[in-house]
Amino acid sequence: MSKVKKKKTSYDSKISKEDIKFEKIIQFSGYMFLIALILFMGGWILLDFFLDIVEIELNASSYAIILFTGINSAISFALASKIKDNRSEKKKLFFDWLIGVFLISMIAIFAVSVYQW
């Protein structure tokens, strides 16, 4: 038997496991948007600039993908940090986040459609 006693890992009683899962899900969505952005940009740089296999142009659809994934990644990370700082206003922050993402997506769609028109 070792002389080291195991400490019980406990968390603050005010923080529920559901709150922690909620924060991790939002951070995970931020990471997924960031990975999608990195893969798109990495594939573009690799195939177009370095290997010169495919000629990829920056058109409205690729510009919209870059903007959408980058902005949603940043907003997801910002929401996760805001919820971590202020857990009492979790529902209000989440609702504001949903409205914000909806508005940004609609503005991006309209901007791309105006650009192509």
C-alpha cells in the first residue's frame, strides 16, 4: 500500500454536471468550426499554391465558407467563455448567441447574393 492518499475530485456544488457538459459542447462546436476552416484553407493552400494541381479562385461561395466558419468559431468560443464567467445568465446568453448566429448567417447570405448579383 502506498502512503499517498487519493484526493476526491469534487466540483463546486453550484455547478451541475449539465452545465459543464453544456460548456464543453459549445467549445466542441467552436473547435469543429475552427477545424473546418483550417482544413478548407489548408487544402486550398496545398492544392493551389504549393502543388499547383487545381486552380481555386476566391469566389462568393468560398468567401462565404471562410467567413461563416471563422465567425461561428469565434462566436462559439466567446459564448463558452462568457458562460464560464457568468453561469447565472446561461439561458439569456445562449438565446442571444442563437439570435446573433442567425443574424450573422442571414447577413452573410445576403452579402454573398448581392456580390453575385
